[in-house]
Amino acid sequence: MVKSELIKRSPMRILEKSIHGGVGKGNIGVFASRKGVGKTACLVHIATDNLFRGNHLIHVSFSERTDHIINWYEDIFKEIAKKRELEQAVDVHDEIIKNRVIMNFNQGGITIERVLSSLKAMIKEGNFAANTIVIDGFNFSISKPEDLQKIREFAGKEGLEIWFSASLKEEDPIFNYQGVPKQLEQYLPLIDVLIFLQYKGSHVHLSLLKDHQELSPKDMHLMLDPKTLLIAEE
């Protein structure tokens, strides 16, 4: 399969359709679940799809190490290339990898202002015209809504889409009357798209909890295969 056909047939097109075309510039999307369910895989799959489409992407990690992030990208690219029988996979890999930057921060030792300043320097002074930022390892429990507001304002000024992962503490998360995890309740006005991941049988299912202005939980008919780490249509 050639790259253009792969992009067209990607399950990411279903995800975009489910959320009215995507998160949108200046907006924030969040994948939420308990730890170890597949949030990072979803982020990297979205990031890889952006790279296939020629977009420039910054992956911000608040984890202690970044080598595992690179391994995520390599594994997911290999699975996509194998499953879709991508032509000239090595050339495509070398082409898209140039459009990705990984930046690592310690959330406990740096302010959001410093993080955003570093991102702005990469985009402006580093001449890296990013379209999308994915942020993993961000601890919502030690943050506050003002931090997310600053990130959202930055996204608006720079014309960026931003995706987060959010780890929920509870094994069985508590939801409020609107169907939103209570741990993220105070952030809800700043989140445009909220997707919840949970195991159902042998696969991880994706449920849409917030779609821009709509708060009406619904099945996206998408799942994450724990073996391939790929999002797929049910």
C-alpha cells in the first residue's frame, strides 16, 4: 500500500469523524484511563498518523526517560507498515522521522511557563513549524486548571492541536453525574475532547466522554489491540 492510501484508510479518520473533524487548532484532547491501559500507545498512534500526513510534531514527555518513547514510535510504525503492507517502508520511515522532536521535562522541577518558553523557542528559533503536540506523563493530580489554561492559550496563539494522556488513580474511576472522571472534573471546561479507555474482554475500548460542547458518553466503535498497540475499528 502506498502512503496516501494508508492515510486514507487509517482508523484515525474514524476517530476524527467521531469528534467532528478533529480536536482543532487551539484545542486540547485528552486520553484518560487508569495506568497501563494504553494511553501512550494512543498518543503515539495519533502522532504517527500526523507524521504520515506530513505534519511536524513535538512529543513532550514528563517521564524520567525518553528512550522508551522512541521504542513506542518504532514499534507502532513497524506494526502499521506490516499490517498495511506499506511500500518502501524504510524510506517512508526516514522521511517522516525528520518531522518529529521529543522534549523531556521534570514536571516537579519546572514551571509551565518554562515549558511553554522552551516549546516556543523550538517552534520559532528552531524553525520547527509544529502542527501538533502530544504530552505524556503529565500529572493532573499535582497540576491546576491555571496550568492547562496557559497551555490552551499557547495552543491558540501558535495554531496547535494538543493531545494529553491522563492517568486516573483509581482502579475503577469514579465518574460524576455527567459521566466524567471526578479526577478531571475541574479541568473539564478546558478540555475539548475527552476519550476514556477501558478493557472489555481482550481489547481496550475507546469511549467518547466529551466532544467539544457535547457531554454525552458514546462508543466510538474503536479499540486498541494490546498485541499490536494499534487503534482499530471494531
